[in-house]
Amino acid sequence: MIAASNKNLEDEIAKGDFREDLYFRLNVVPVKVPPLRDRIADIPFLIQEFLKTFAQNENLQAKEIGPEAVKLLQEYEWPGNVRELKNLIERLMITIPDKTIDVKDIPEPYARRKTPGKYASFFRCASLEEARKEFEKAYLAQRLAEHHGKI
């Protein structure tokens, strides 16, 4: 049996909202799958697979998606994870008459570009050392830009 939850089951057990005995029966081989927003490199591959599969299953002409549209979709947070991406691609396959899906075809809220806070990228780093390196790169790039590339 494979079971999935978007909740922390240990917390749910502590609150009395999930049976502990059931948890231990299901938790034989736990598999942690990070949310799609943490796996943005997977998005182009998933899009291609969904385009191909939907075209085959519904006997539709295959479509492509432009690279800028893919970049835009990689900027979305994907609270509904892979299922939300799949539903969007199916919607675009049905509603877009052109052979190529472009940025102009991406509806709200997916078309909204993220405007990350000043420090948002540093908090995505796995370690303090990695965050320091990212800060140093950003700092030096900013300083170079301020002085038009003159050191």
C-alpha cells in the first residue's frame, strides 16, 4: 500500500487526529518527496511528459511549450504540486489552439512572476556556508553593477 499525506502525521497523532497504530502499520518504508517548488528542475521534464501523454490519450495534435513559458512556470510556487501542474498542462492543451504554448497563453496566477524578498534566495540554501557563498556572489555582482564593471 502506498499512502500520501500533506500533513505531519506525528503532529496529527499528538493532537489525536490520526491513529498511532495505523501510522506504524503504514510507515514501513517511508518515502519523502519534496514539494514541486523545491524541485523546479523537474518542471520542464514533467511538462513534456504531460504534453505527450495528454496528446496521445486524447488523440490530439502534440504541442510544444516555449522556453520562456517554462521559465515562467518554474517561478510559480505550485501549492498543488505535480497534480496542479498536470491539470494546467491539460487545460492549456485544450484551450490553446496554437501548436506552441507561449508566455501569453499562461493564465493567472501562474503568469505572475515571483518578486522574491531581498534575502529569499539565501533561505533556500541547505547550509549556512552555502548561504554565505550566495550572499557573497550577490554582493559582488551588486557592487560591480554599481560601478559599471570597474573593480
